[in-house]
Amino acid sequence: MEEIKSTIIQRIKTHFSDATEKEYPYNRVDFSVKKETIPAILFYLKDEMGFKHLSHISCIDWLEENEFEVVFIVWSPTDKIKVFVHTRVDRENPVMDNVDMIWRQANTYEREMREMFGIQFTGLEAPEEFLLEDWEGPPPMRRDFDTEAYATNTYWERPGREDAKDIRETIEKRSGEILPDFAKKYTR
Amino acid sequence: MQEILQYTWGALVSFVVAFTVGITYMGLNRKITARVQNRIGPPWYQNFFDVLKLGSKETSIHHGVMQHMGPAFIMVTAVMSLLIIPILNDNRFFPNLNFHGDLVFLLYIMVFGPLGMALGAGQTGNPNSAIGVTRGLSQMVGFEIPWVMALVALMIQYKTTSIVDLMNLQAETGRWLMFTSPFAFLAAVLAMLGMFRYAPFDIVGAPQELASGPMSENGGKYLFVMMSAGSVFAFAKLTLYVDLFMGGANNLIILVVKTFILYLIPMLYGIVSPRYRTEQAIRYFWGWPSLFGLLAILQAVFL
Amino acid sequence: MMINDKNSQKIVDIIQNYARKHSLWILAYGTGCGAIEIPPTMTSRYDAERLGVRGAATPRQADVLLITGYLTTKTLKRVIRVYEQMQDPKYVIGFGSCTINGGMYWDSYNTIKALDRYLPVDVFINGCMPRPEAVLAGFAKLQELIQAGKADGARKYKENLEWYRANQKKVIPNWRMPEYNW
């Protein structure tokens, strides 16, 4: 396991000079690369090193650093090792290279990210709408989108649920049910 | 004049009897299925409620004239075959419209209803209906072969095409045809499994796969007509089997007992069976049932 | 006694309501997590068929529409279409707290919080999710309402159609729906 991991790190670092690795226990290796390197490194991982399976593409919104982080998780069925490839995209102008020619299923993840975070993938061929229908607001998974205010404005709320009082003691008195001590620590 | 009144009265009475008995059988089917599945199940009169409710529903679906005609075709078929099939041995209370050659006419008229239904279902434009119709007609091609073979064997063996003649023959000799021509009986009973469209031959109206198939666009009063027609038709078919193979019945109680015993065959076979696909169903009918039909014809010709 | 006499209509109503009460065909539109409570309710453990409750395959044949849980705006569109395809008399049962006040999805950006603003609901079943016992209690309540002639959600919907439509169009901006004339 450890030899395989060190060979992987060696090979990646010799081929891609901008890759910085971070090692995790068990079967996980992380690399961070520039966003221009993404198609090349994924091609290399799939064709040369046997990482045939794309497990997931995920996105993290780093609002304070004004960047999106896109994570590709690939898995090698022969070596039983998963590799995380991180990259950073500018938040103001989120444009990335499309990778669905490497794995067909990347198309779905990219559509979801385009809809939920507003990341544009150059050359992505897919209909505009994916999960949201008739959505007109900003991409809803961005952290500067105020979900609660949007929900309050759009959907009518039945009055009565805003007072979230702690009624456990009342119930205790009324029904005689004894609350355990640890439950009293947690208050609203 | 007297005769016409008598015929009308007899038709009315036999319709009411067939409706009541058929609906009760369907309710008993649900009850027995529930008991087999370790449930309590609905009461035996549950289907009366269902029919009454369906009849009292408002209906505002309109897809064209043929959609309205579809259930009517089924009803017409059910009532017509009920009127032709003699219900009791002596036709005093149920003066039915028997004539020589009614067996051949019956063979035709029993296919007429599903064909009309297919036309009606086709006009609704629902894709599930179209698939259901295709499957239903394919399956009908399957079970019609042994069924026709069984009836043809009877016609050849006893040199008559009248149901009343066959009943009189059984009454005179005292031997039921299910013993004198057993292969025809076997082929007919196996064809009956497909005729009732219970499992394993219920792919036609499978609720999970086809959204109930041909009647997926028909609710309320359409379904009311279809359910009543189905129960009347079930009773008519069972009575035909009793007339042909089990020596008819001398009174209603014996008729109900005999038909219920026959009805148990598709019912119990269906409860313990999974569902056949269409080609499996056709392969089933063109296997053993058709072989029995062939044996019946051979027996009729050479013995 | 005339056929269209008020008293004879009353008798007919009683008979019809009795039949409707004992024959509820449900269309379980599986929205949200509540759909998983339907199989135990229908199968041998709780056996809702005792009460005449039975599944219907299409909206044309169904009497009761079960909304089993939260409704996103995307699903709400389909549910409205299904509801309008059903034939009178029709009833709606709302399952769980999500249909009552949003439940745990109260601050979600695409789930509605109160179902009865968009469709007329006859019976709400509380819980997250309601147990099959609660579901059966809900059916019993609906039967009571039907017998008393008070389950008139469909009539309410027809009379106040503008109000319901306005609410529906508020959350469904692109209203591309066929118009039904019932």
C-alpha cells in the first residue's frame, strides 16, 4: 500500500510540476493542481495509472477567499486507492474545463455544479435546466444566497412555529415522564 | 306477446342473478386472497360498495365516441353470452335464447368484447392503454387455441353445435362430459385460466407496470360498467363450463356450488403464481393446453 | 315523492356517502419519505384493505390523493396536474409535518411549507413520519367526514379557484399547464 502510494506521488510529481500532494492514512492521496492542469492529470490518472472510476465531483464555496474549490475523486479498482484532485476556481469568473469526454458520467455532476454553484464548464453540452425548474434567483448553493430569507419571502408560512419554546419541562410535569440528566444540558 | 314478456322478464332475472353472483365471487376472491396472504381482508360484500361508489362518481372525461363505446361493447358481450347460455337444465325460470349452432356463435361473441374494448382503449391516446391492448390481444390469441380445440372436439364427438343438446345428452346418459371427453375438459379449464385474466396471466392490466392497461384512462362510470360486465361475464363463462362439462344444474344452489368450485381453479392458481410475460403466457397456452386440445380432437375423431 | 325531491336526494346522498366511505381508492403519489409508510399500511401487518382502502393505478380511477411528505415546487406542479385529472368526488390527505408547516424543510429554497394554500386538504395526519396506525386513524377520520358530507375539498377548490391559482402561480413562475374543464 505505502509503496503504491509513494509511486503514485512520484509519478504525478514528475509529470505535473504544479501538483502538491498531501498524504492521508489508509488508501487516500490528495493532490492540488491549477485548474488548467485538470484535464491532463485526469487523463493521465485514467489511462496510465488505472484510476478507471470517477467516484464523485464535488464543490466547496470558500466565500472568505473568494474562490470555489472543485474536488475530483477517482478510484483504482486494481490498487484499491482513491485519489482526490483539488483545484481552485475564481469566484467572480468561475470557468473550468469540461471533462465529460474522459468519463461520461461527469456530465451529470457538471450540470449539477453549473446549476447549484454557477460554475461554467467550457464546451459542456447539456440542457440548461437540470434539477431546478424555472429557477430565477442566484445559484442556491452559494453561501451568499440567503436561503432562509428567500424561503420566507417566497413560501407562505403557517403562523405558530416561530416560537420555538422549550416545552420539555411542561411535558415532564404533565405526563410524569422523567427526562434523563444529559438531555437537560441541551437547550434551544 | 306473452312470450316476449316472459323472455324480457327472464333476461332481467338472469342478469340480476349473474350480477349478484359474479360480484360476490369477486369479493370472495379478494377475501380469500387476503386470507392466503395472512391478512384479514375486506368483507365479502366489498365489491358491492366499490361498484356503487364507481357508479356514483362524476365523469368528465371525453376522448371521443369510441371511448364511450368500449365499455358498452363489453357489457353487450357479457349480456349476450349470458342470454345464450342456458342457466338451468329446464328453462322454466330463465327462458334463454338458445338455438342450434349457438356454440359457434358463442365462440365469436366472446372475442367481440375484448375487440371493442381495444378500440375504445385505443382512442384514449394513453400509451399504457395501447401496450395493454397489444398484450391482451396477444394473450387472447394464446388461450383461444386450446379453447376452440376443446369446443370443436365436443362438436365432432357428439355431432351437435347446440349447448342444450349437450346438456340433454348428459342428462339422458347420466355421465358428465368431463369424464367422457376428459382431454377437452382439461384443455378448456387451462384456457379458462387465461380467460379470467388473474395471475399469472394478468399482464394485460398490471397496475404496477401498465397503470392498469386498457382502462387506465377510464374511471368512474366507465369502470362501473366494466366491473359489472366483468362479473356478469365471469358468471356466464362459469355457467357455460358447468353446462358443457359438469352436466348443468337443476337449481340455483347446485349451480352456485358447481360454478364456485370451478371458479376456485383460476383463483387459487392465481394467488400462488407470479406474473407471466406475454410471450411466456403464449408459450404456456400453446404447450400443454393445446396438446390436450389436440388429443381431444383425436379422441373425438377416432374413438 | 318526486325523484328530484329534496328528501329523496338526502336518502340518495346517505347511500352514496356510505358506499364512498367504504371504498376509498388511493393514489399514493410517492413524494418525500412518507411513501415508505404506505407498504406496511397496505400489507398484512396493518391491512388497510379491511377498511376498503385499496390502491388505484391512475388518477382517473382514484378517490384519495395521498401527499406523502414534502413537496418541492417541481413536484407540486405534477401534483396539481394529477389532482385536476381526478374525478369528483375526490379527497386529499396530507401526510406529516412537512405538509402542515414545512417540517424540517421549513427554510428550504424549493419546498412549499403549507399544502392547503395550493390544494384543498381534507385530512392532515401529523407526525414525522406518521406511523401506519396514524395513517389508519387518518383514513377513519376521512370516512367520518365523508359520512357527514363534510369532505368537500373539491367543491372548495372549484369555488375558490382564483385564490388557489394565484398561490400556485406565485411559486410556479412559468405556468405552462393544460387547462382542464373537469
